[in-house]
Amino acid sequence: MLDLRGRFVWYELMTTDMKAAMAFYTKVVGWGAWDASMPGRPYILFSEGPASVGGLMVLPEDARETGAKPGWIGYVGVDDVDATAARIERLGGAVHVPPMDIAGTSRFAIVADPQATRLALFKWLNPAQAPRADPEAAGRVGWNELFAADWEAAFAFYSEVFGWQKEQAEVGETGTYQLFSAGGRTIGGMRTKPAIAAETFWLYYVDIGDIDAAARRVIAGGGQVVHGPTEAREDRWIVQCMDPQGALFALQGKRRPDPVGYFQRAAPDDAAATPGKKWSR
């Protein structure tokens, strides 16, 4: 069985329009969607084939009143949700939603690191329910990217909490891009965000087939291509996007030998200072 400790195991979108978001992502990514609502709690599961890969729920009204906006949140697998949440608080982070069970199947908590970047903790109550599919398979998030206020301080925190290890670092004009691994698998990278970006954030990259075709679907569905396509590693290309409700997400895939040359920058030349801007990886 795949060791899920320290790895992102679930992704969830909180949005202001569930119906529109479901239509957008099923067309752009090709996910299936089915209703998993409970009384008083509308909820949609996104699926890739028979496997569930993420969830969709409405952004709570009280969260909107405090300034929260639509966005994706990643859930990291841990051995003990309660102990990890307590450790996060001791290290200067915060617990926004205290540990609780979900329908007797799992336990979770919503937390934030010391730089106020939100993420979640997750543990299956029955290990047999844990997914066995390769997290790098098509239709799944294959890369997790942190834009931190201070990437070195952020890495020290996450290393202490989740045991993440440093891998290769890329140093360029825009600073250091530090790759990190969990359980021997490189799962993402982190950098210090540009000063003009108001908030720290995680950006999640879904593996897709044809990156150009996917980007066209983003635009046709009312979303935006914020940046890209940009060549990342090996023969992988990425686009960073915003859905119609304003949630940031990203796609990674391959390009055909002769891609349609419709791409234009979706932002001015100073877009490198905006959330979602991608540098070399």
C-alpha cells in the first residue's frame, strides 16, 4: 500500500457557485462528478474513472464575510490529526477548524502555517479506504507548489511537521525554487512569493494530456490562463489558470509538435509579480 504520510491525499474546492464550478472542471479536466451531499451540507465528488480525486463545496457565508475567496485546499496525510494540529500551533501556526470526524470514515482539521498559508490534515479511520492509485496518474494533482513569504522559514516548518526533505534547488533571477519530497517521492516545490503578491498560497497542478487543448477549454469555459504555457521539467509544460469564480489552479501536460499558436499573455509584462505567475521549475 502507498505510504500517504506527509503526502497530499485530497484536494477540495470551496466556491461561490457549485453548479458553475462543477460544469467548468468536468469540461476542462474531464472529471466525472457525483452528488455526495448530506443534510444541510451540499457536496460534490470529482472522480477520475472509478476513483474519487477531489471535492467541491460551497464557500461558507461566514468565511465570505471575513474576506475568504474561492480557492483550492490540499489535505496532507498524517498519523494523528489531533497531535499534528497541536504541533502546528506550538510552532506558530493556527487551527481554523479543529479536528473532527467525517461520517465515521476519516478525521481532518483545517490549519495554517506560521505565514498564514492554509492547508488541511487528513487521516483515514479505516486504512483499507485509502486510495491505491498512482498520484501522478492523469486527472490527478501531480505537483504542489507553495508561494511563501519566506520559503526557507516555510520549509523548516513543514519539515518539522511532515518530515519533508529537500531535493534539488533551482536558483535563478527570481530567486530559489526548492523542491521537496515525502517518503522518497518529490511532490512539489516552494519559493518566496513576489513582494506585490498580497498573500501566500498553495497552487496545485493537475496532470492533463494535451496542455494546449486543455488551456483552450479553460478559456472556452469562462476561465483565464494567467500564465503559460511554460516549459517546466523534461517534456512537461504548464499553464496557471483562474476559474470563473476566481479560484487559482494549474495544469501540467505535454504539447503536440505543432501546437496551435493562439496563446497570448493574459496579464501585463509585470505578471511575474502576480499570484499564479510561474517561473522556471
